[in-house]
Amino acid sequence: MTIIDPTDAVPAQRPGDHDNTGPLLEVRDLHVEFQTREGVVKAVNGVNYTVDSGETLAVLGESGSGKSVTAQAIMGILDMPPARIPQGEIRFYGQDMLTMGAEERRKLRGARIAMIFQDALSSLNPVLSVGFQLGEMFRVHQGMSRKQAKAKSIELMDRVKIPAAAARVNDYPHQFSGGMRQRIMIAMALALEPDLIIADEPTTALDVTVQAQVMDLLAELQREYRMGLILITHDLGVVADVADKIAVMYAGRIVETAPVHELYKRPAHPYTRGLLDSIPRLDQKGQELYAIQGLPPNLLKVPQGCAFNPRCDKAQDICRTEFPPLVPVTEADGTELPGRASACHFWKETIHG
Amino acid sequence: MADPTKADEPQDAMPNVSDVEVAEVHSEEEAVAALDANVERGEPILQVRNLVKHFPLTQGIVIKRQIGAVKAVDGVSFDLHQGETLGIVGESGCGKSTVAKLLMSLETPTAGEVFYKGQDITRLSGRALKAVRRNIQMIFQDPYTSLNPRMTVGDIIGEPFDIHPEVAPKGDRRRKVKDLLDVVGLNPEYINRYPHQFSGGQRQRIGIARGLALNPEIIICDEPVSALDVSVQAQVINLMARLQDEFNLSYIFIAHDLSIVRHISDRVGVMYLGKMAEVGTDEQIYEYPTHPYTQALLSAVPVPDPEAREHRDRIILTGDVPSPANPPSGCRFRTRCWKAQDKCAQEEPLLAIPERFKGSDTPAAHESACHFAEVKDVVHAA
């Protein structure tokens, strides 16, 4: 393995003193497709979003909506082939990562952009101690010796509040509980103090009490380091607790974006509204739940027009023929609502009516 | 599908009358009638008393010595009434799935009894057990692994009829399976398809149809919707609620999602490390929880309302659930409890209505296993 020269691997600039005024990460018109035997699966069809330092963007969607594929494209860990990125840009501090060389990209990955995966048990190597796996970040990216790297690992484990870190640094992943393993994943992502963290369903496999611990820790560390965070999840409760803004995805497209408070108060897309109505609430005993009829579409043959039209109870003829672009959402009197957009022909009726 | 309480019981449903309280009843028909009458009088259909399951831990290869036991379930008692849903919640490893297996007689309990209509099913075997099992069915968590990929949907749903041929005569089975598909909202034409041709929500419907095939009275649902997408979850929950009304089913609904449990349950039991911490109606548990563990569990659930995040009083527990092989002395929750005192380490709190609420009419007067039980509203924003 090549040891990267530590001087250029350690980011010289932190987000705070960066002179570029643009966003930390900007995804522009991203398309991802997979070649399969049955045909071309269009997993992501023109996704746009931005994340700033210290900001949390939640990407919400069901399985198959393209939320994880987008994240993998940002990280550059898609298997290509079968995946292909036919068009789009992913700008990190204004620089397009898709046109970068592999070596250049590798320096960013882990050091500046890190990822936390859902299933900590299968993301950690079972035959290597956690200390060794944590230390790998320092050894590979910063050329530290094994001894130095181990000391750093203990420090990191302390920071993510793993009790008796010095004693446990040589333990193997199976000796930790689910919550502790997820803390190790977080520690690994934080190791080189990245500017952006992508967390793909970080708490889905955990119990609620542990989930609360892990989300709290993540939020605390994010504040401390002023990192940008992309939180990918299907849990509307977790999103409400931590996100600043939300992008709702359906069939590879963003169907609605909004600041967190706005989205829950007044959804501007029938899919978002349906999702919000279909979850039982802890503080209310409801009657029958509202259920979105039907199933998420097959990505081999996404419906004509609006992809949500077969499941939508507001669908009209125009929805079956014409594709609705993501348009800015305004108040009834035309006042702008910053950060809000909806991809529905009838957003006015959905939000105001 | 007929009402399961109707007298379509097979004649051999109750052969083992000798070790039951109704031993003076002589013929089997009378025994069945007596048991049904008990339920009609408002007695619980299922009574669980001090159920214990310890899994031995052994050491050595040739000469195995028992060096301890994983106390997965350690003294659990509850009742289930006809047409009622009892939710059981708790973290992973608290023993809720082991309870399900014990109720199904898939595991033999170390101690304790499970009375189905007054008859202890833990002592049954052979024909008698088979007859009881017909009335207690199960829906599993993972619709991807609980359906055999090499069997068609018709074979999967029809398989219970092979084991209990008295329910449907051979020539009638295909029609019955089609009826069942219709009942769970699937197209009866799909009878010859294989599980991989269905989505997760549809597969779970197949699992439900299989559970309904024998007209059971009790269905044990072990995390039936946790593997499904949000929009599909609501469909399956609504289906289960509708089937309950239609067939007068009793559900034991095991889940870790507290919001869903509240939605579907009439009564809720909270488990911690093999014991019930608190049992009550959904209102008593969610609005007036008195056990600190219930309070912590409820306050940790993220509420889909960003307004609430600043106002809610969250209790974040430290640490993990202790090992069930070596549970703490006294109250098992004391190692993570912020109220714990010396008494908690020495004296095990019993599951009972707390002394201070006894005789009062408040919703706080429900069973809670805590020495220092007090009401704390954690669900609503302050």
C-alpha cells in the first residue's frame, strides 16, 4: 500500500477559514444507472442537493428510492461496472470529483469525506482488532507508526465514549455490543476530522435506547467539528430530531426539499404527505392508519409522467403524461419560501388546499 | 372463513383432560364445551404463569458440565383475552422472542405454565399438542426467510392443511387457499407463483394468510412489520386490524417499535432482561408510565415532529443491557437506572400495583415492578 505524504494528506484548510464561499458539497443533476441482464436500471435520475459546513441534510426515502446509491456515488465506492454515471457533477469545495483522477479522489476519501454504514458488524473486519482497524486510517493516510496509530485509536475510542478504551483497543468486533460497534464506526469516520460525513441508516439496526445515545453522540461531534452531515434514513422520527433540511426521494428523484419544520407542518408533495400520515404516533392513539396504496415502482420501468402517479390519490391526466420538474414552492400570495421545492403538478393544492 | 369460536373444533381437540381442572367432565365434547364456556364467561383465553426459560451454558467437549444459564425468560406472567391485542415491547435480548417460542410450544419451558382455555399446554404432547397448536399460529418477522423459495404460494398457504387435514378436505383446499389470498388482499390468481415474485409487503401478506389458514384463535406476531418500508407497514397494520375484527382473533404483538405497538395494542407489557417491568392498557403505559425503564424507552423514541425536539424531556440511558447469563441482583434495571438506591440491589421488586397507587382510581394504578414507581409523562412535550 502506498503511504501518502502526510503533508498533503492533512487538509491545510478547515471549513471555517476556507475562502471559497460556495457550499461544502454540491450534487448537480446526478444520474446513476446499472446494467443488468433485464435492462438498464435507472437508480438515480437527476438529483440536486447542497450541504454546508455544520449543516445536516436528511435524505429520506424507501428502499429502492436511490438514496444510498447517491451516497455511494459521492463517496466514489460504486462498483463500476455494473454502475455508470452518464451525467452529473459532484462538487466538493467547488471541485468536480467525478473528473478527478483516482489517486486524487483516494486522498479525499476517508480524510475529507467519510462514511458510516448501517450494519457495523459486517462493515468491520472480524479477524482484525478494532484498534488495528481504527489505526489503519492514521497509518495509511498520515504514515504514522503502529505505536502512534494505536495511541491515536485509544484517544478516538475515548472520544466516542467507549468505556475502558485502553483495555478494549485490542478486542475484536464480536466482543462489542451493537451500539459500541456503531461507535467504533463513528470513530473511524471521524479519525481524520473530515469536512463531510455521510451516515447511511446509522441507527436502523439498533434499539431505541441505544439509537438515542448514538444520534446524540453524532450530533455532539458534528457541532464540535462543524462537519457537514448527510443522514440517509427512512425513519421520519430520527429525521425530525436531528435534521436541518430534508430531501425526500422517490424512484431516483428528489420529489420535495424543505427545511425540517416546514416539511412536517405543510408537506408540498402528496408522497411526503402520505408518508407523514401513514406512521403511527407515540403520543396519539389513532384510528385506522392512512396507507399509501400500491408498491414502490420497479426501476426497470418507471411509470410515465410523475413516477408516483399510480399510487397518488390526486393524480390527474397530466400526471400520467407529463413529468413534473422540481419547482420552487411559494406562499399563496407569492412570497418565496427559501429552500422549498416540490416536484408535483399540484403542489399549490397540496400545500395550501 | 368461519368464526373460529364456532364448534368446528375437531373431536380430538381436548383428549388430555386428566391433568386439567375440568377433570370431572367425562366425554371429550363436554370438555371442549366447558373450555369454550370459560372463555365466554370472560376468562382469559391464554394465561401465562411464571414462565421461565433458561438455556444452559456448558463447558467441555466430552464431559459437558453446566457452568451457568442464560436466563432468557425469568418469571413472566400475563393474560390474553379473546379479541384482544397484547403488545410486548423491549430491547433486543430481553426475551420477547423466546416468550413467543414458548407460547407456540417450540421450546419447552424450564418452569411455569401456559394455560390455553384453562389447559396447561406445556405438559401436552403428541395428538393433544397438535390439536392445541391448530389454534395458536404465528407470523414471522422476515418475509424473505420465512417462506420456502421452492414452494408456490398455494403450497405454502395450503401446507397447514396437510398437517391438519380435518380443516379442509383434499378437494376443497385450492378454493380455500384462493379465499385466503383474497382475504389478505392478494389476487387469487397468484396461487401458482413463487415467493421471489412478490415484494416484501406482499410476502408478509402470504405469511399472514398461512397463519390464518387453520382458523386459529390466537396469532403470535413476532415483529411482523419491522422489515417493511414505511408506506407498506401501514397497509399491513391495517390488514391485521381488519382481520382481527373479522375473525375475532387475539394477537400477541411483539415489536420494538413503540409507536406501532401503541397503535395496535389494547394492553402493553414492557419486558426487560427476561422479566415484565410494567403491564397496563395502552393509555396507562404511554400516558402514565410508572417504571423508569418504560419512561426511558418512551422518551428515546424519536417523534416525527420537529417542534417537539426542543421541548421533550429525554432520558438517555447509559450503557447496554447487562448479560442475561449474569443479571444484576435485586432489580435488573438498577445498573442503568437513575433512581437506583441500596434497596434496589437487595430486594427484587415484584410486578404489582405500586403501594402508593393502590385503591386509587388513577391510571397510574397498574402493575409496575419498581420500588420507587411514580408517574412521569415523557411522551408529550412539556
